Amino acid sequence: MDCKIVITCEKCKCKAELSPSTWMESNAYTCPNCRERMPADYWMLLKNAIGALSMVPDSCDGFSISVSESDLNLDNRTDEI
């Protein structure tokens, strides 16, 4: 699945978009504006999660799959997964 991640630096409020193909080989993330470095343990968790997500196909057996921003009101859903 082709996806992108938006990272917002809390220090300078800069937003950067990353896709797995552009950063999977990187060992760290640094804000392109203020050079603040993301903590290494958080970067590895994010990198592993998005790497796994990028391996999910866009569609499978009649279903399409996409990723979008979370809506906090979804906690009240009544449908079953």
C-alpha cells in the first residue's frame, strides 16, 4: 500500500510528509526546519509500523484498503470487526 505519514514537529510546528519509499533506509528522523531529532525508540516503532503497513495490498478479494486520519468519535461505533 502506498501511504504517506505527516509528522509535525512540536518545537517549530513544521509539517513534513514522508512515504516509506523515501525514508525506510533512514536510521533517524530530523525536522527539516529546526533540526530537532525524533527520539530513536519512537522512530523505530514508527518506521516498523509503516513498513508493515506498506506491505498490505491496496485491494484484496473485492475489498479496497486505504489509510486516513483517525476520527476520535469512532470509539462509539456499534459495528463489529
